[in-house]
Amino acid sequence: MLANEELTLLIKSKYPVIFVESIDEEYVVSELRQIAGQLGLIFYQWSVTTGLRRGYQVNPYYQTADPEKMIRNALSLIKPEGGEPGIFVLKDFDKHLENSLILRLFKDLVNQFKNTKNTIILIGPEYKLPKDIEPDAGHIVGGFPDEKEIASILKGTISELIRN
């Protein structure tokens, strides 16, 4: 099964957390943005340097570069009675789970996401989650283009070079 298909399946299976183990962060984010569009989900992404942003917005939610404020903001974005479901892509967030306050807030967020169409996707180069999060988490290794995607990119590049 291709990584894209496996990610889509994990999201549809309503895992509240999915850990994508990959060093090619931008490729994974691009794939997830595409999957969110296909599934009709709002796409959010976070990093400590950019804060929490929705879709293609340049400006983040206020002061959300701070992990605690980001989680509190995410908790306020998700309505228990439904609302618009989304994918929250968090880059290198696993490192912040060593802080007991951040871990508690994250567990609250995970519990709020259970049995909803909302998913938290953690991207990092090495899988590591606290033991109390692991039962609610899917895990996938990858996030690299497959042979078909590489062949398509090469064909497009060669065609472009021939035209020029």
C-alpha cells in the first residue's frame, strides 16, 4: 500500500493521533494538504517557528508558536457538537510532550478528538510518543515519493527541458 493511501486510511479510521516518521517534512505536509482536500477536512499546520496556521494563511493564530497556547487554541477550534473537522499537522511536536503541562493538554486534545473526524498528525524523524498516548496513535514510516511519482516528476522535467 502506498504511503498516501495508508495515511488516508488511518485518517478515515478516526485515529485521533497519527505519527508520521519521516525526514522529508515538506513532502509529507504536501501529501497531507492534498488528503485533507480530498476528504473535505480543514488543514491546519503548526511549528514552533510559525505558529498554528489554517490552510494557506500566512498569519498564524495569535501567539500560537508557544505549544501550550497552540493546544489551548486548537481545543477552542473544535466544537464537541460537530463543526468543521480538520487535520492538525504538528511538526516536531513530540519533543514538547516531555513537559507535563503540555502532555496533559495534549491528552485533553486527543480525548476531545476521539470518535470524531479530527486528527492530529505529528511529523518527526524518529517515532517517540509517551506510553499513555501510544494506544490512541497510528504510526507510519515513510513520506517519500513512490516510484510512480518519481517517474512522473522525471517525465515532466525531461519534457520541460526538451521544450526549452
